[in-house]
Amino acid sequence: LAMSGAFVRGLLIMVIATRSSHKIHQRLLDHLMSAPIEFFDTTPSGRILGHFSKDLDAIDALLPQYALDFAQDMTLLLGVVCVCIWSTPPAAIAVLPVLLGFYKIRTFFSR
């Protein structure tokens, strides 16, 4: 059961990563094709191709691992919150304000 769960999890992460990579590639290509002609006149094509392939390689290599880490961390966090609420029901009152505080801190530092 655990091995089939791990297989499904890995397969799901790879499907999501492949779709995300395709969308990112398409958006990057669309933005590059809509760049003004002066950009292509002043920038060598090798430099454009090098940056394009390097960025996509980094996304393809790192995105699946980051997605897996994120999913594991969120599952762990959900489990901790559930155990805290189960063992101490009044702790449920604190969950929403803490999540709201985390969201505000995240948006403040994401600017």
C-alpha cells in the first residue's frame, strides 16, 4: 500500500511538473516573441538561446523537487494542526488568526 501510494505521488508530481513546465515555456516564448525588434538587433541570438535553455533547464530540474517538498510540508503541517485540535479542542480557535497572520506576513515580504 505504501509503495503504491509513493508511486502515485511521484507520478502525480511528475505530471504536474510537466504541465507547469510546458505552460512556463509557452509563456516565456510568447513574451520573447513579443519583444521589440531592437531587442533582437542588440542581443546576440546565442545569448538569448543560452538564457532560455538555462532557465528552462533549472525549472525542469528544480520544480518537481520543490513541488514534492511543498506537498510533504503541507501534509505534515495539516497533520500537526489536526493533532493539536484533536488533543486540545480550544486550539481550533487560534488556527484562523494564525493563518491570517502568516498570510499577511507572506504578502508583506513578497512585494
